[in-house]
Amino acid sequence: MNYSRAALSIALAIISSTALAADYPAPKQADWVARDFKLHSGETMPELRLHYTTVGEPGGQPVLVLHGSGGSAASMLTPGFAAELFGSGQPLDASKYYIIIPDG
């Protein structure tokens, strides 16, 4: 009997955490392209492409989030982390802010 109660508790916890994880808008990926980008050395790159991910709508207050790694924005978008940061009522609520996460 205790095993079934424990199993039910675990199942409810998993379902609850899954529901919380989806409490922010779906991330969108895109590229920004600068043409004829001039370097300080005087050289010119014909095209500089920067990949980025956004969360929220462009009409929101923009927030640039730098993940500080050689990785990708995916590290900021794990279900537990993103829901705690970008979810409703959280510090960077994506319904209020336009989150921009560049990838190097």
C-alpha cells in the first residue's frame, strides 16, 4: 500500500514539474547578418552571421542574456532552468520581457 502511495506521489510530482516547465513562450531561433563588417585591422568580412534565440514577443522590454560559455543558448533553455527564469511571475517573465540569447 505504501509503495502505491509513493508511486502516485512521484507521478504527480513529475506531472506538476512538466506543467511548470512549459510556462513560458516557445523559444525562436534566427540569424542576424551584418554585411561588409569592418574589423579594427581594416579588413572586411563580407558577411558576419550571429545566431540567437529569443523568448517572448518583440514588443516586450528587451533583455540580453549572455550565457557566458562556449556552448549554446540551449543551456539556458532546459525545462527546469527556463521555467524558473522565464516563466510567468519569474524574474525575467517572458510575457513582459523580450529575452535575447546570442550564440557566438
